[in-house]
Amino acid sequence: MRLRTVLSDDGSSHAEVHLDGQWYASTARDVAALLAAPDWRSVPLGADPQPTAAARPAPVVTTPGKIVCCGHNYRAHIAELGRPEPEFPTLFAKFADTLTAWNADIALPGAAESVGLDWEAELAIVVGAVLARADRDTARAGIAGYTVANDFSVRTWQHRTSQWLQGKAFDATTPLGPELITPDELPADGLRIVCRVNGVEEQVGSTDDLVFDPATLLSYISTFTTLRPGDVVLTGTPGGVGVAADPPRYLRAGDIVETEIEGIGVLRNRITPAHHTEIDSAPRNRKEAR
């Protein structure tokens, strides 16, 4: 099954369900609200198919209670940074305001030469059940589905301290979509994940390279915080990020970033000029990336 969230002309949002090759509207405000219904797979839908061409994209989930992210989770990425494979997941959080649509522009939060905006293609998990201290089997059963994310990272702010939050939480820098695909239709094993910048493949990886797979991550996270339907977990990025290049390479206004995961879809985001105060501090350690 495929689910998505779209915007209406009045700016409100609603979830849609894909059945028999057509999209049908639900009364839920987004996919998270739809998943909160115990019988969400059989909720009433509108009688008329929705015109795909007229859909205005929104993040698959618009206001999740939690966004938990895992860094250093692809072996190729860990190797390019010269780090040891972690014993436990390296976790940090984002806020709902970081989310944006799959085709939205991403504004540079400062001058391109100094801000260090970097790309990070990611498989995202959307939670579909309440998970508290869940074992791996329970956690796996609690996965509503998978979607595509790009954890655009502001390296100058990420490297100001040993904590990454400020470089990962700029508003409207995490596109999420275009659709959620349920595990029965698409297991997360061996999915090809690619990030292209201006048509050039910068990241090419596979979810087989994950250190901690989706069920393990949800089980681990649910040990210390309860996960609820609509919560989002980002699983990490493959090798090929800009900060690991020699010399490092970052995004500039006008760049087009495409993030694609096999069987799920493509994000296409244009980088636009800064909209507010320029940021001019440089990373202290350019290899300290997620």
C-alpha cells in the first residue's frame, strides 16, 4: 500500500491512499493522523479518485511527535570518515519544523562559501504502532512503512560543538516523501539509495550496508522513549557526502539535488539563496560528519 500527504488549495492538508492505481482522499490531516486510527487500513475514503497532476506535495508526515535520526550507520560512510564501527546507534533529534515537501526549495542559511550545506540521502521509517521497550520482532511489526529523506546538514553549525543538533535542525531542510510504502509491498532489504547533485551521482549505496537495521533501531529507541504512530526515524546516510571529499564540496544556490530510493521514489530539491543572516564560521574538523 502507498500513502501520501497533499495540500489543498486553502493550505490545509489531507492524507491519500493509493488503491487500484488511483489515489483516494481520507479525512485524516496527514499520514500520521491516518496511522493513528487502529483500523487505518479500512478507513472510509472519498468515492472519487484524486487527480494526481493537481496534487500539491507536502511531507508524508507534517507534525510528527518525534524525529529521531541515526548517524554513522552505513559502513561505507563510517569508512570514509575514518571512524570505527559503533557499538550502539549514534542518535540525535530533529523537530517537525525541519520537514518540507519532496519538491520544495531548500534555502541556504548563509553564504554558500561559508555555510557548508551538505547532502545526506536517507531511508526514513514511519512508525505505525505504539512501541515501548519493544523487542526486534515487535518493532518490525510496528513499522508502518518507508519513505525517502535528505538530511541536509549545515556543517558550520554542526561542528561548533561536539553535539550535532544545531547543524541538523534548520527549518525546512529535511524533505520527506514523496510517498510512504508499506513493508508488505516493499521490504527494506537491499534497496539502492542514490543522491545526485546536478545530475552527478555523489552517493550510491544499499540498505544492506546498514550497521543497525530498521527493526534494531526502533527497538533500541523504544527502550528509552515511547514511539507512536507517525513518528519518524531516519536511518543514516551512505558514503559520498560532501564533507568527506578532498577538498570538501558543498551546495550552492541553483544546485539541484535528487534523492532516490529504489521502489519508493525521488525527492527533487533546488538550492536557493540565503533568506536571512549570513553564517560565517567554519567547521573545526571537516571529517566530523554524520
